[in-house]
Amino acid sequence: MAVNKPTGDNARKGAVKKRSQTRSTLGGASAWTKRNKASGEFIGVKKPAKGKKAAKKFKGVRVEKKAANKRVAKKTRR
């Protein structure tokens, strides 16, 4: 028998769209900062628990990739 999901249970299915998170520092400890991908504005910060050095990630929000330092080869004229 098919069962419909309960309404109003605030359950999220799948990933959070249009959001990303990046690691930052907050008072010397590592924290996670959530960002809106459309405007680039910072939405929220997850602080580490008292006595801990690192915070937990936001659930279902994709992690931004670090910008890779790419070496560009210079072309030489002959």
C-alpha cells in the first residue's frame, strides 16, 4: 500500500539548492559559513561547540571547492 509523506514534518529530501558552504576561522577555531550562490551573500555561520576546535558542517549543503593555483606556462617566441 502506498503511503503519502506526512505533511508539515519539515523533512528535507535531497540537497539544498542554491547554497554552498566553505570553511572559515572564527576566533582561532574552524567554522563553516553558508553562502547564497546567486548573490554571494553569507547566510549563516556554524560555530564550534564549547571546548571543541572544529564545527560540524551544514547538512545537505554542498562544499565549495578550493581555488586551485594553476601554473600557466609562458610561451616563448622562436
